[in-house]
Amino acid sequence: MTSERAFAGGQLRLVGPGPVATLELNQPEKHNAVSSAMWSALPEAVAAIAADEAIRVVLVRGAGGRAFSAGADISEFADVYSDAGRTEAYNAAVRAGQAALRHLQRPVIAVVDGICVGGGCGIALACDLRFASSAARFAITPARLGLAYSYADTAQLVEKVGPARAKDILFSGRMLPAGEALAIGLIDRVVAPEELEGVVRNYAEDLAALSQTSIRAAKAIVNMLVDQGAGTPAEAADIADASFTGPDFQEGFQSFMEKRKPRFR
């Protein structure tokens, strides 16, 4: 049985329940441009996921099949950038939305078909992994608007592609085809458009069957390693040490000794 929750007046949808849920950017008539309401609603949607232990993996995708996201909704620019206060509030909402995805204690996979530009690319980069159609294209375009990419946005771009390639992407604002995006580390998997759904679904279901204790610990520790101030080595050690006394390790060890597939709960 499928359930659905709507956020930002339906511009953002959470489809579940079950081990694999989908968070959908739902403005297909605007190529899933991200409105200010969507940015503000992202933490609420992520909180709903975090509160549902039945959800083990999250897929983030754009509605309509033509675009992951064309970026920020330019029809709002005159309003959200009308003065310094509104600009600051809007930028804070963007950062909070991406941070919520990045730190969600679930594996989050961006499923990219079509264009993935600007703020849409920021959402994809905030996910743990990016699986893309061979028809996907990527660009980050502040240089075309006279803007500066934020510290947090730049950090997660450099994390994936390194400083020189990040500079190329930001300096030029050029569109990268899926093959180049894969080669430089911007995305993690490229498949034919007709195979994307099946490949992502199989991968997500495999993750959902594994130890969530292990996966969540891995995500937390990796984020501590790459995010300045996100945690200390002692905190990472505590997370790892705690796994040895948890039920998942008991089941994993027992199933190994009994030569059977583990049943993680």
C-alpha cells in the first residue's frame, strides 16, 4: 500500500511507506524549479522521513521525467532578492534544506534524469549518491547571474570533484554531459535512461536489506571526516564502538556462524 505526504502545497511530495521512499520535486511544468516554499519545506519533509523507522533508503527525484531540477525558481527572484533581509532569509532556507538532506540518518540517492542545474545540483550534491541517466546534464551557474556560490555549496562540490574541477564548473557555468560528470566524480553511476529506475531500485532494496546500524554509522563517520566541525574522532569512535553491542551485530555474527543470510530488523 502506498501513502503520500505533500509539502509546500504539493510542490514537494514524499511517497512511501516501506523500506524505499521517494522524495519528489514536483513542479514539472517548471522543470522542477525549486521554490522558496520548497526550500523551507525540505527540513520538514526530512523530519517526517527521520520519524518513520520503516523508511530505510530515500530516493530524491524530479517529477515528469524531463528534469531533476532546473534550479531555483527564477519567477521568485524579484521577491526573494528584493532587499538584504529577504536575501539572507532565502539563502538560509537553501542552506537548511540541503543540510537536512545531507545529515539525514538514511542513505539518500539522487535519481537524475534530464537537466540538473544550479540549486537542483545543490540538492543532488547534498545526497549521499547520485545515479544518473546517460541523458542527464549538469551545471552550476552563479557566474551567469553575478552571484557567489555559498561556502557550504562549494564545500560539497569540492568534496566530490576536487578544487580544480570545482573551479572549472563554477568559473564557466558550462553544461556537463553525464559521461564527464561521472569521470570527474560529480555523479556515481550512469545507466541508459530505460534502465535507470531498475538499477536504482535494485541498489536501494539491497541497501535496505543490510544493517541499518552499519550504514547509518558509516554515513555519520564519513560526514564527520569531511565536514568541518561535524564531529570529533572520539565521537566517531563512540559510534563505531556502540555497534559492537547492538542487535545488528548479534544477528550478523550469528548468521555468519550459522552460514545463513542475516535478517536485520
